[in-house]
Amino acid sequence: MGNVAPPSEVDLRGISLKTQELYLLVFITRYLDIFTNFVSLYNTVMKLVFLGTSSAIVYYMRYDRIIKLTYDKEQDTFKYLLLVAPSAVLALATSHVYTVLEVLWTFSIYLEAVAIMPQLVLLQRTQNIDNLTGNYVFLLGSYRGLYILNWIYRFFTEKHYRQWLVWTCGVVQTIIYCDFFYYYFLAADARLEPTSQICWDIGGPSRLWSSNAGGSSSQSANSFTKQLEEAGQRGDLSAVLGVVESAGKDFNTPAVEAALAQVERCVQGMSKEELHKVHGSPTFQMLADMAVGIAGSAPPEVLARTIGVLGRLQFADQLVLDELARGLMPGVGQLQPQQLQELVEGLRHADHSPGVLLLDAINERLAGEGQNS
């Protein structure tokens, strides 16, 4: 299934846990023969690798405190039973020999043919997928296509080579991928700029787009803010970041401020190391870039709150903090005493100061308040 990346480098948005768990079930039921039949060292090692890596992927997606935050469980809702039950019935009805191992092996063949369904449904629901997710699914489908070429070769070169069950399920599995393959190659043929992030919409070629391209969403910023508040109330950081990712360039100043506030709400109790892993996620970095984008136009009180939140989150990107500080400096004199205190409190938690000039301006403003009082 692939290498398991270090937790700090993983973003699971667009990846279906349901599909990963189904593949793990496929490998468990297919490779039970490692306890009864020894074919070769290579064969045994590869079976253990499949079982080990698949188990690790499922474990990290379910239980790692940071990694699981990037998994979009609200979209990944495909029902296991719709795939597992028919596969079990077919295995019982068509197994060549009725032993436990043989029935489970037959079950794994049927289940593997449809195990990708939750992943494809997730992509359909989320509409657009990034390069990494798209290439991952493409490679999953390609390996099955290569199996078909292998079967064709063996059919013509090996006498009595017939595996009708495996062939049929392999063809079904490849057909399931066809819709995805079609839009994958459309995207590849679009020849976007090298810096673009190619996105594929499973709904049709007219929706193909690049994240560098302009455009607007029919969804209002008020709707994004409402979604952010609902996710924050549940303490669901993954859902908060999911709203940020889906909104993209349609986020306005109130939505950026709301997103940061809900992120802060969701990460209460996290250690400094855990916070830094959240900062490293691509979606949080996108949110930080959005914050920089409002630095030149947002009111001083909004910029002060934004810097304060990033400080309390122990955000360490000096460039982002400097841009926000430059935007705030001309308006420091307009801040109320309570807003200044909140800003200073946030700065105390920051890994990097957002600039000596801003601190001087804050101190001057506080001194003025002291004299006035």
C-alpha cells in the first residue's frame, strides 16, 4: 500500500479510512496461509509487508493524535456492509473448496474488487483532489491493470492457466476505476503551470480547475463562518480545516478570523510539539497565507486579534507575523486598552516576536493609556 510517512508530514484529507480498512481485511483473509504453507522467503516477507504497512496506516489514521485530525471522517461515510456482506455471500456460494482458508481467500478476491469504492465516493463528495491523492488512486488502479496484462501473457504462454474468478474480479475492479482514469488524464492533459496544484473534479470535465486559477464559489462567506462555528463547537479540527480547504480563495476577512478562532478552540490542551505539527499541515499554512492576504485591508482590531491568536497558537512563521505586524502598525493607536492587552498576551506565547517596531508602538500606546488614566 506504500510507505508510512512520519506523522508530522502527513495530511489525510482526501484519503478514505474505509478503503484502507477494507484492504487490511483483504490482506488478513488472503494471507492466513502464512501459518500453514511456506512457498518461499520472498513470498512470506511480502505478505508480512502488506499486512504490516496496511495495519500501520489504519492505526495512524484512527489513533495518532495529530494525524487523525486531518482525516475527514464526516465525508468518509460509505457503509462497509454494502461491500463486505455481498462478498461473503459470493464466497460461500462459489468457493472451489469449502475449507476455512479457501472460503476466506475467495472472499478476499471479491472484496478487493470493490474495496476502492469508499475512496472513489469520498473523492466524488469532496469534488476536487490534489496531486498526491490523485496519483495515489491512479497507482492503485494501475497496478490492477498491470495484473491484467500479466494474466493475458500467462494465458498464451502457460498451458492450462485458467483463473476465471480472479480474472472476472480484476476486470470489475478496473472498470470501477475507469471514471476516475478518464478525469485523471483530462487533468494531466490540461498542461497547467508547474506551480499549479492540479485538481480533478469527478463530476465532469467542465468542472476541471487549477488552484491557481481565479473564480468564485456560490457558497457565501457567511455560510463558511457558520460551518466553522459548528465544527468548532464539536472540537473537530479536521472539519475546521476542511472548511478552509474547500473555501480556498472565497474566504473573506471575517471567515479568516473565524477560522483561526475555531482552530484555537479545537487545539486546547495540545502540547507545543503537537501544535507545531498542526502548523505544518498544508491547510493551516493555507490559512496563514489567507491571514497575510488581509493584512493590508483588515481593520486594526481584526489584525490585533489575528496576531494574538497566532501567538497563542505558538505559530513560528516569522514572515507571516511580520506581514501582519506591518499591516497593524499604522492602526495601533486606534486599539482599545482591552484589545491591546489581548494582543500583548498573545505575543507572549509566540515563538517569534512580530517585530520590534510593533512592540514599541504597543508600548507607546499602553504608556499613553496609562497617562490618560
